[in-house]
Amino acid sequence: MTGRLQAPKGTHDLFPSDSERFAAVEATARRVFGAHGYGEIRTPTFEATELFARSVGETTDIVHKEMFTFPDRKGRSLTLRPENTAGVVRALVEKGLQDLPKPVRLWYAGPQFRYEQPQAGRYREFRQIGVELVGVPSASGDAEVIGMLFVFLRALGLADVRATINCIPKGEARAAFSRALQEHARPRASGFGEDDRKRLEENPLRLFDSKDPETKRVLEGAPATLDFLDDASRAHHEELKRLLPLLGVPFRESAAIVRGIDYYTLTVFEVTSDRLGAQNALLGGGRYDDLVADLGGPPTPAVGFAIGEDRLVEAMTSDARVPRTLFAVIPDGREDLVYALGVADEIRQLLPEAVVEADLLARGIGKGLGRAGQLASDPSRYAFRIAGVRAVLLGSKEREADSVTVKDLSTGAQETFPRRQLAERLAGRER
Ligand code: AMP
């Protein structure tokens, strides 16, 4: 039996007009992050399952419910990466982080996988662009990555965005905060679902990830992270708040930002966008001072963020695609095809910025012109925005006289001239 094949639930295909927007975003990331000294790292798409259990955290939703985990043929448990920080840290530890000059500045872009209920802006395969700064303990590190993030967002035309920041206590202060949270929530937990009751006992900070309105209500009156900071942590947070305005980063504080990953310590931040729907979180990040040591490396502080690239592209309204002139080179019949291919090649060399397509099906001038018109009106077809279409018509008359006929499809103007004049006729007229 053969069924209709479909993309797996929660995945989507990117056709040229979409993939070009992703490529443009990634090119901007490369430029902006590169100018701050960050180099690109690419880590495997799957890793040992244990890596995520040890970093993201056993009791997080990501590890608990959302991983694509499978045994390989030798029975080893592997997982499609649900995020990229763990892989980057694993790679650094494996390479010998202790011997690398600090700080280490890296960025990445690539697909991540989470078994979530798909909806607008939430997919099972999605892309993240992220940054990791490894080896800077002070708030200047947090400020650098957040400042760079805003340079990047503004370069993409997202001017109206603001960061929300919080500071999560660490060490003994974190334990005290967890206890206070439990003491606050336990007497109010009668309306909690099973998941949140478990969170309350096993990892109370994770209650902040709950989407249950009852849990959210109970948390409204909960103790605030900022009240539990020790002196050093408070100083770190105050320093960051002093630095962000200097870097032109608009922000506000919120005790409710705790983020659904266990490895964060001290600074956490998010950026949301009003241009997105219910899933309005554009990105999240924070400091993870214990993760490197937890994964077997030398104790090394670090800070980073991950942007949801799919949501970022969705939030961008401008068409980043460059306008190009399309030359549709149309042979009248099959006997004109070789001549047409030569002319097409010549135009490509004369105008490297143009898009030149030869009609390989050679179904005649009429059909070729019809198709050229269709191409220009289908915006998803090209990675470029079509600025204008010129049909280059080549029949036996042109072939025998070594000439070309060029028709501008927007004005209908048409002229025939010797092929050797292509350069001067086209020069300066097209991109
Ligand atoms: P996280 O790794 O959970 O901190 O997420 C960072 C960012 O990745 C979020 O702010 C979203 O923009 C994006 N993201 C997370 N999960 C998904 C998903 N399932 N589909 C699309 N984007 C996602």
C-alpha cells in the first residue's frame, strides 16, 4: 500500500524565498558576531542522551518529555539535540578547554529538535542561532553578549525590542530560594496538576515553566529571586544593570523569568516580540557558571543565548531579498538550444548579479514567454526579488545572423541587435 508522503509533524520545508531569509539572517549573524571576535562552531546534531540529562536537567520539560531519543544499532542511547549549549560545552571540554586562551567566543546556527505540540511558532524541528562566551566571570561578559545581541537585532531591522532580565541565586542562596518557594506553594498546591506537584517537590524553580493558570496564579505571590541573592550575586546584577544602558540595551527586570533549563546561574534574560503570536519568546539566554565543571571540564564561567531563528524570521517584516533582473533566455525550438545556452552563459558573465535562466524545454517563444511571466509573479520561487524580467528570444533568424532579440516584459519594448553588442547594450542597465 502506498500512502501520500508528508513531512513529519512539526517540521516544515523552506522553499527558496524562505531559505533566503534564513540565509540572510545567518549572514548578518556571521558579520555582527564576527566583528565582536566570535567564530562559528558546528557540533553534531545528535549527542549521547546523558549529555542533556546532565546539563539541561532531568526534571526539565525538555529532557523529561520533549527529547527525540533512540538507541543506535549497538544499543547506545542517542538524542537529537534539543538545544546547542550542551553540545558546545561538551566539544570545548573534549578539545581541552583548560589549554585554550580565554575567553572563548563562539556562535552557532542550526536545527534543534523537541517533541512539542506543534502550533504557530512552535515546531518539532526548529532552528536556533546562539552565542557562547566562555571564561568571563564578571558582568562585563553578560553585557557583551546582550549588547551584541541588540546590535544583531537592530541590524535585522528589529528596533522595537526590549530585554527582560532576572538574576537567579546560586549555591546556598539558590537552595534557600527553592525552600522558600516550596513553603509558599505547598499550602496552595491543592489545585496543581500532577506535573506541577512533582516539580514542587523535585525542582521547585521549574514551577515557573508551568503553563497551568492555577500554578501561575500561585506564583504571583511567590518569593522573588532578587530577594535571595548573596552580596556577590547582587553586585553582579547591579553591575549588569549599570552596563546595559551604556550599550544602548533597553531592559526591564522581572522575577518571573526563570527559564526552563537547569544550568542557568545568576543572569537570565529573554526578549519577546509583539510581532509574534502566542509563542512570543524570540530568544532566551543567561549565565551558566557551573555547567562546564558539571560536564567534566575545568570550572569555567560562561554566558550565552539562543535565538529562535524561525520566530526571528517571522518577526522580520522587511524583505531582505536583493532585487535582481531576471533574464529568461528562450530558444524557439530544440535546434536553437545550443545557441541559447551560449547566449545565457555570456549574459551571466557580463552581469554576474543577474539571474539568467534558459528554457531547457524549448517549447517555443510563446510558451517560453508565458512561463517567464509566471516566474516573475511567483515570489516564493527565487532567493531574489525579481526587479524586472527581460526575455531573450532566440530563433533561427537570430541564430543565423548571430544576433539576439531582447524584450522587456514590463514595457513590452523589444529590439534585435548583433550578439557582439550584448556587453554595451546591457552595460549599466541592469544590476
Ligand atoms: P530555549 O532553548 O528553550 O531557551 O529557547 C530559546 C528560543 O528558541 C526560544 O525563545 C524560541 O524562540 C526558540 N524555540 C524554543 N523552542 C522552540 C520550538 N519548539 N519551535 C520554535 N522555536 C523554539
